[in-house]
Amino acid sequence: MAAQSSDQRAAGWAKFIRLASQLGLDLATLKPDLRAAYDGLDDFVNANQGTINAAIPLPARSSLPAQAKALLFVAVVDDRFNLGIF
């Protein structure tokens, strides 16, 4: 898995800013710092892809395609956010 391109990161960061605003989140952080945080998390996910994959038990780990594993990861993070589990 590769990290996002600079353009993809910029678009994702802008999407995050819009979503945070819609949710009324008080970010209390400068935009350049938020961009660095977005980029850092993208780098983290990229660097830890193997660890995330290893957390999926067999046989799902070997039978699910990469796209389904990524969606599963997103679902878990989204559920934790919506439940207030940070």
C-alpha cells in the first residue's frame, strides 16, 4: 500500500475540515498543523499495514480482498468514533 499523493492528501484534509465543521467540532488547531496530522496518520497507516492485516484472524485474513479489509478497518474506526470510544 502506498501513501496518498500530495493532491490526494490535500483533498482528504479538506474533506476532514468540512466534516469537522459540519459536526461542530472545535479543532483549536492551526490548519497547517491539522494538515501535518492528516499526513502523519496517512504515513502511520501505510507503515503499519502489515500489523493491521495481522490483526484480522484467519481465515478472513487470507480470503478477504485488500479493499474489503480496508473497508472493515474504516467500519471499526467509524463505529468507535460514533460510540465515543477514542
